[in-house]
Amino acid sequence: MHTKRFLRSAAVAFVAAASFTLTIPGNAYAIDHVECRGGESFLKIWSHSGGSDSVDCYANKGRTDFGGWWVDKISTGNNDLIYYDANGDSVRINRWTEITFPNRPPKVNSIEIL
């Protein structure tokens, strides 16, 4: 008898906890490193570090590590962006903006799509 009551109470508690978890918005973001394709409106970043050049594209809201690479150019596409540089500063760039850094590129530790 006690086991049946305990199992029923545990099941009710589990369902209540699950429904509470599903209804409370969290900070789970899903920024994705995606393939750069022409015609898409992804965030696109041209960068270099240690003699290597890279062009990377990102989609979806969230924040991710950028590894301290030097950023040469950013095209935000349809994304609002904040980049966090090695000096501890954060810089916001609005969507549909293209910016280049020919003389003093920032060293970026992480990026965030808003």
C-alpha cells in the first residue's frame, strides 16, 4: 500500500517538475557555426590568427567562444551582434551592417547573436 502511494506521489512530482521546466523560459541558446552560403543572411566573420585565415558563418541566438582571433571584417546579415574583445570591452553591431578593421582589428574572445 505504501509503495503504491509513494509511486503515485513520485509520478505527480515528476510531472509537476517537468511541466514547470517546460513553461519557464531559460537561457539555453543554440548559436550554430554553419556553412557559409551565398544568398543567406548569416553572421559572417573574416578573421586571422597565427598565420591562418578563416571565414566563418553563424546562425541562431546565443553566445560562443571565438578563440581570440583577430577580426578583419564582419557582415551581420539579419543578426544583431555583440562581440567581446580581449580588452574586456563589448561592442554591439546592428543587423544589416558590414564593417572592416583594416588598421587595428579587434582580438575577439567570444561573439553573441541577440
